[in-house]
Amino acid sequence: MIIRAATEDDFEQLFSFGSMIVEFRVSADESFMDRDEFLLRITNNEDVFLLAELDSRIIGFILFGINDKDRLLKNKYACLVYLVVDADYRRKGIAGKLYDTALGLLHKKGITHIYSWANVECDNSMIRFLTKRKFAKGHQYMWMDRKI
């Protein structure tokens, strides 16, 4: 297995993979991130978007969005937007390797703080993963949306 930066050539496979993940469904109307936004996350130089690959097949990915645009601030933030591993490869340390590799890259970019969202209506695996990595529980919110 290798961990590497996602490229535009990986887009279709990554987007298809992400579209099948139930935990990513945060909206009542949309199943996953907009295609154009997802491609932008892969191609921009700001975010950290890594994938885990085995025999030329993507088996997981992680995306940290760097939304701190004011570089003069002391603290610099990144959001763990997505972290997923194919169900057949879970509990083998792949998510941890993606996470640790991404943290190293974030540190090089000067990021001082990270945060994330976790879907509490799923199996709580993401909450356990984050808790194990010393994330503190914050406020609970309810996501509400609609198309107009």
C-alpha cells in the first residue's frame, strides 16, 4: 500500500468512491460534495488531499481543508473534511497512516490547529477515531438544509 497526494487523474475514482460512503451524506438533498468543488480540492495547492492505494486501486482518502486565509494570525486552522477507508480494509491502520501523513504536511504548511465534524447518526467510528487522537468533543449541532 502507498499513500500519495491525490491528482486530477484520480478524480473519477475518488468521486465514485466518496459517493458510495453513507457517512458522507450530510444533506437531505445531496449525497456527496459537488463535483466541481471536489475537483478543486484535489487540484488546489492549499488543501491536503491524500489517498491510500493498493494495486492501483484507491482504498481510502483523507482531505484537510485549509480555510485560514489570513496568514498573519498566530493560529492557523485546517478542517478534517473527509477520512474514509474501504470497508474491506478498515481496522488495518490505514486511516491512521493517512492521518499521520497529512498531519506532517499540515505542520509544514504552518497549521497549528485542526478540527472536524463527525456524523453521530452512523456507527460512531469517526468519533472513536478522533477521540483516540485527542480531539475534544465540542458543541453539538444539527445540520439543516434545503435546495432553493
